[in-house]
Amino acid sequence: MDDFFGEGLETNEQKRKRKLEEVFDQSFESERRDFNQSLEQEVTVALIGDVNAGKSSTLNAILGREVATVGAKPGETTRIDQIRQHPEDKVVFVDTPGLNDANSLNSDTTWKFYQSADVILYFLNAAGTVLSETETKNFKKIYAHNKNIVIVVTKIDATNDLATILSHIESKLPGPKVVPVSAMDGTNIDRLRREVLDILKKFNKDNLFVREIDPALRGKIANNWIVGAGTAAGAIGAVPFPGADIIPLTSIQIGLMLKLSNLYERNLSKESAKELLVVTIVGNSGKTAFRQLAKMVPGYGAVIGAGIASTATLALGYGTKYAYENKLELTPESLMGFIKQFRKKSDGAK
């Protein structure tokens, strides 16, 4: 009888909220399980290159703090050095002897690290002899066993012919990414850090690695993640089937919130995450409904859906980041306020 008079009927907003909560429950447990498992792994980053190729100074620049001793002399690094910031750390930086410094390249122990390393940073000194016959031979041998290599050209501040050097390297060693850097002035260190994180992301190990990076650099990493999530959300939002984007879009947004909470060392409970996500989306239910309706219009509707999904995810990410960076309590109300401001700026920029 209540339903006849309308007292027991759900409003459209209540229905959307209930449906979103169901989707959230399904997605959150899966995302959190995968996320927690990623933090139980071990990350190995191998540093390969001749002595004085800038390995230690570049590693320190990537992490934003000193973890490796700078200034080794030829003959000094004659063994594999496993570097951990703390004894309990799961991220290991393996500094191997210089390729021309000790006859260790063929040792079983060294090859074990080369073959199993998650990331290999292969250092070439722009201020020295770039790509000697030994360096070229050793690189090709290593690359045949492990493709997760970034060639790091160091000390570019000490050369006036970088373009020629890079062209030479790329012609001799086609395939891997080549990143020219200067640890002294910080040139391309952000780019190198992104390359490392991109490789680790393939193994779901980037969340562990960021814990080793200085807190002062968290903002740059967060921005990259937020933009990436916004781009992915836009692609999903463009799917021309009403309702098809809800589950994958929710997974992207949950994953982003988990990554940001880990990056800023903030606790994010399931209930808190649900409240933030559900209230945020339901509070913008007109936009959400419009995104689904817009998909009925071929071509144009997909563009609209993509834009709204991307903007919502970007706003969620930047709002979360702002609260964490400023040590503010992250509530649905504060997040909604930020999202409204973000959308105004986004709309004004169009």
C-alpha cells in the first residue's frame, strides 16, 4: 500500500546510489586485493655501467635522497652491491661492477640479477667514450635476456654534441628507450623516473617503488597517475553503450584512490572510499545520467561521455591529492566542493 501512495518508492537518485554501491562492493574488494598483493612483492633495479658513469648520483636524483655513495674509483666496485634504504625494504637497487672494471659479467651471480631484474638502467657517460666495443657487446648480450632496459646517458651537461651522441646510440642499439640526463642540474630526471615507473607498472610493482621516493616528489608522481586515470576514464566513457562504463570506470577511480592513499601514506578504509565515491557521483547524478543518455547519439554522444568521465576522474584525483598534501580531512563535502571548483575552471578553460 505504501508503494501505491509513493511512500515506498525509490527516487531515481536512490536507485543510482544503490546500484553504484553494488558496483563499488564488487570492484573494491578485487582492487584492494590486487593492490595489497602488489605491496608484498620485491622490486629489483639493476644499475649497469662503467665506474664514474654517474650511476650513484643518478639513482640519488631519481629517489630525491642519497642512498648510494657517489665517486667510486676504478677497481673499487669489484662486487655486487645490494642497496636498501632500510633493512626491511622490499626495493633493492643492485649496483654491479663496472663493465670494464672487473671480470664479473659472466659470473652466475651477476647474470642472475641481469636476467631477473624488474628494471635495468644501463648507463653511458656522455662525457666519456660512448658505446665502446665492450659496452655494445655487453648491452646486446644483456638485452637478449631482459628487455626491461632503459639506456641512461649521463653527464649531458658536460658535452656540446648531445644530438650526435644520441643518434649514434640509437643507431647502434635500436629498441630500448634512451633518456639523456644530468644529475647535476636535474635535466630529464622526472622523465627517467616515469620510465622506471612505467616498466614497473607492467608487473604491478610501481606502488611499492614510490615508497622509496622522497615525499617532496610525491606531487609529480600523483599528477602523472591522475592524468593517466583521467585518460583511461575518457576512453572508457567513450564506449557507445549506456551503462557499459560503470564497472570499469569505478575500478579506475577506486584504483586511483588506493594509489594516492599509499603514496601519501594515508589510510583509506572501504567505507570511507565508498562514501567518497558514491556521494561524489550521486551528487553529480545529472552529469552521470547525461553521460549515459548522450551515448544514444552516435559519434557526438561518445565524445560527450568521454569528456564527462575524464573530467570527473581528474577532479576526484586532484581533490584527493589536494586534501592529502594539505593534511586535510577528506570528506564527501570537501571533495564535492573541490570538484565543483575544478569543473568551473575546466569549463572556463574551454
